[in-house]
Amino acid sequence: MMDRRQLLMGAGGLPLAASAASAQTTGQAAGKALGQPLPNGVDLPEPPKKRLGWAVVGLGNYAINQVIPGFLQADESRLTAFVSGNPAKAKDLAERYGVSTIYSYDDFDKISADKDIHCVYIVLPVGLHAEYTIRALKAGKHVLCEKPMASTVEECEAMIAAARAANRQLGVAYRVHFEPLNIEVKRRCEKGELGALRYVTGDAGFNADPKYPPMKWRLEKPLAGGGSMYDIGVYALNGALMLIDQTPDTVSAVYAYPRDDPRFATVEGGVNWRMTFPSGVSAQGSSSYCYAGGSRLKVFGAEASISMDPASDYYDNRANLHRGWDPGTPVRAAPPFTQFAAQVDGFSQAARSNTPHRTPGEMGLRDIRLIQAMYRSADQGGAVVKV
């Protein structure tokens, strides 16, 4: 039997490591790095200069923390310009992200001559969406506008008309349509895994703090366009419609917030709503600026249900599939943070081919029409409104 010393010694009494080194020196049994061709079918990112250039309009909290980082992970989109009313902030962000061009709101229309801007992302308060979307379209740019699309049906219709006149694409930034878990839940519904769909519930809200700048403007109607249904409630509304994939025939709603709360002098603070559909499916939900934050969806089928909580988070969405009374089996998908890059790349593809985006302006118009119908119902104490 070989002892440890003998085991570590090679032929001729040299240590094995030394033998290996000698072999490499003489070329015996030496490895060689060989270049390999690209595998067939590899989907590579576009080279930077071939990616569509984007201008981000509005450098608030959401733009800085979610939208702009999404471009760093994109394959077909690149940041080429910022538009802001704060020159110092715009300059700092431009240096940080290698953006060479900055516009102010006063010289915004000069983007028409900027050949490095193909698409414009409007990340302004809702009350400014229509104005800047129409101006960007008239400048010859494709536009992705944050949700909700605008303050009124008339504004939405004007935005769509401007896109058609300019022969440019108009999309609404319903990011959950690009979020992996929401896509997976929708796929299972369409596949029939839950059986015939019967009922969907959705809740979205938070307790608004007027001292926190990103929330302050939401409580001022000229900027916010409306109350909680416009800002946060649209997530549950649009999420329910994404899963049901039908157009409702009636809506009803009641206001649900303390009327003496000074936060809600110009906007409503909460709505409980209901929708019915020709197929017999129904949906209901809530929107609030005065309950603990959350985003939940649950879709019930004849054979199973899926609960999502959170349903529209930036980084941590979760879902469980339930059959009968069981506690549920997790539904898995890719990480939620990929939704931001997927959304801008999806719009870049639509702009490049000049074909409708997955969440077009017409979808945004539909949702504003429904929200306004809900407000009419709430003004009448919950009367059923046909849509």
C-alpha cells in the first residue's frame, strides 16, 4: 500500500504537481483555449447605436428609481435625453447615466429636430399627460405615457387622434402586462387551468402622506387629474381586465373615505367598485388613499383560483394556486424587476415596426372611460351605469 508521501510523488520521484508543470512546459497533455462560434438562434441585444433612443420627460421619484434603471437592463432601448424643470438634478443624472442632452419644459418642442430621440416616455403628473404627449407626437416621436393615460376621456381621445395624425405609436405604461408573474397568471387563465372564469377581486391603495413630495401632488386635482382611482386604483382595475379579457357592460361604485379628512379637499380618497360582463363574469375591488398599502388580485375559476399578493409590486410579487380548500401551491415566474426593461423594449419594438404596442392608447382610453363611469355612479350613491 502506498503511503501519503508515495501518493504525492510522481514517476522518477518528482511531486505530481511538478510533473504536471513539466508536462505543460513541454506541451504534453497541455490544454488549449479554442474560440467557438456563436450558437445558432442566440438572441443578442442590439448594439448600443442601433437601439432606439429615448427621452424621459419628468425626473421624479418613479422615473429615477424604476424607469431609468430599467433602461440599463434593456436590449433594444437607450437613454439619449432628459427633460426636466430642475437643471441641477437633470445634469447630475445625465452625468451619472451618460446622457448627453438635456431639455427644459420651456424648450421641450425642440426635440423635433433631435434625431437621437425616437421615443418619449412621459413620467409627469397625470394632469400634464395630455399636453406633453400631444406635443411629443407633433414633434414626430413615438410616445409611451405613464398610467393613467389622462384626466378625461376627451383628453385620451385627443392623444389618440394626435398619434394617428403623426403616424406614430402611443402606448400607456401598464407595466404589469410585462411583469413575469402577471403574465404567467394570465397564461394559466387563458389555458383553462382554473376552469371557466367566474369572479375577480382587486384592491390597490396606500395611506397618503401629504408631507411626502411624491404623494403631495397626488392630492391636488390640477396635477393628479383625479383621486385614488386614477393613481393607484387603476392597477386593480386594469389587472382585473387583463385577466378577464372582456369589456364590461355595467359599472357601479361608492365613495369610501372619511369626508372630513383635509387631505381630500379636491380629490376623492377611496372608491369601492364593481363591474359586470356579458359572459356572466363579475369583478369588484377597491381603491384607497386611506388604508394600509397593498396590491392584491384574486381570480376565481370553476375549478381553481389564483391569489396574487402583492400583485403589482416593483420587486416582490407572489401568487398561489388554490384547488378547493387547500392552502395553495406557489406560482413561479422570473423576477418582477425585469418588467421595466421589458416594457420599454416592447415599446421600442412597436415603434421600430410602427405596429400597436401591447398596451395601446385605446386601452388607456377604455380605463379612463370606466373610471369616469364609476365616479358618475358614486355621485348617484352607487347607481348602475351602462358602459
